[in-house]
Amino acid sequence: MTSDGSSKRRAALLDRLAVMIEGVGFPRTTARVYAALTMAEGEGLSTNELVEQLETSKASITNAMQLLVGTALVERYRVRGSRQAHYRILKGTWEQLLGRKFKAMSVVRKTAEEALEIVESDLARERLQEMYDIYTFFEEEFEHVMERWSERKRS
């Protein structure tokens, strides 16, 4: 594969990864920054490397980093001899991302439960009951999955 083909494939994969991260609830640029850090060949990337790779502004990177560093998904570090900030992903962040996604399920389930208490229409109750049932199921299953994941990590 040519270098150009390889870089196009890498860019496409980075975009797909960013879309998945957006699905967890992150803003687009923040998701792209996280994806770039995930696919970084080394320990992390500098602000300028992110600006160049993602073809975005330094201000966009700074805003994304405020969220990522603030939520303890990414950390800032210094590289000897460089004046730039460098960023790297902290270990265990995928668990955090999934945890946030599934925590949102709890909000949907609770809202459906509240709505079930006040609606009077059989059709509305049927729709809300289906929503409640599926979110309850996934919320319960996620707990078991995370327990198994913790066991796997320990072994």
C-alpha cells in the first residue's frame, strides 16, 4: 500500500473512531481529538500536531482539551526541550466512556418510569413500557458485564 493510501486509510479510521466517540456524547472536535490521541503512534501528541493532523484551530484543540483533561480522560504532560503542551490518554478511559453511555440509560429508564405514572393512553403506555423494559434490561446486563470485565482484568 502506498504511503498516500495508508494515510487515507488512517484518516478514515480516525473519522470512524471519532463518530463512535461522538455517539457516547462528546462534541465532534473533542471526539476527533480523543480519536487522534487513541491512534497516536507514540505516547501522545502536541497541540501543534493535533492542529495539523485534524486540520482545525488551536482554539478548538484547547477547548477540547479542557473537557478531556477536566473529565480525567486525558492528561497534559511536558516533553523535555519542547515548549508545547503534549497530551496523552489515561489508562482505563474506555471503561469510563462506556460507563457514561450506560449511565445515560439509567436516565432514560427513570424518565420512562415517571412518564408511565402519568400517561393515561394505552398506546402511550405501551410505547413507554417498551422503552422502560429495554432500558431496564440493558442497565441490569451492563452491571454484570462490568463485573465480568473487572474479573478479567484482575486475572
